[in-house]
Amino acid sequence: MKKPLSQRARRNPPTSGATNVAIIGAGRGGAALMEIFANDPLVRIVGVAELDPKAPGLELARQFRIPITHDYRQLLAMERVDLIIDVSGDAEVWAFLQDFHRMGVT
């Protein structure tokens, strides 16, 4: 039986042309995204933001050696981010990202 991605080492290191992705939220949705992107050489997860220390995606982020922060704003300042995926369900985060988008960041 094939092991789930969370139990396998990442096999495809990101390429220099990879899209840098920041994930806000490490619940079920964030964990699923990490599983999807784990072996994609065209995606590099630059960090995950999560407030809940018991969120299921945090252990997965540690396994994949993805930087973790509690403050999503710090995540965006960590390094160049090409794509922000918000699966937090938090209205404050959504409003902040809308302002971020209006400033010309896509």
C-alpha cells in the first residue's frame, strides 16, 4: 500500500522557476494543499501561517520543513511571494488581503 504524501519525503526539490506560495491556515484545507504541492517541482511553499498550535497541517509543515508563523503578515514579509492562498476562513485576514490586492499585489 502506498504511503500518503505526509509520510513520504519530498522527492522533487523546487526549481528556480517555481511559484512561491504562502498558505494562510493549516487546518484541513491548508494540510490538503501541502499534500498536493509536496512533490510539485513548480511550487515552493515559502511558509504557513496558523494561530492554532493543534492545527493538523502544522505537523505536516514541520515534516516538509516549511517555515511556520503565527502572524500571517510576517509570512508575507519572509521572502518573495508569488501566490497567497488563504484557507483560514478569517474575515480579518480576508479584508487585509483585499487591501493588499488593491495596492497592486496580485
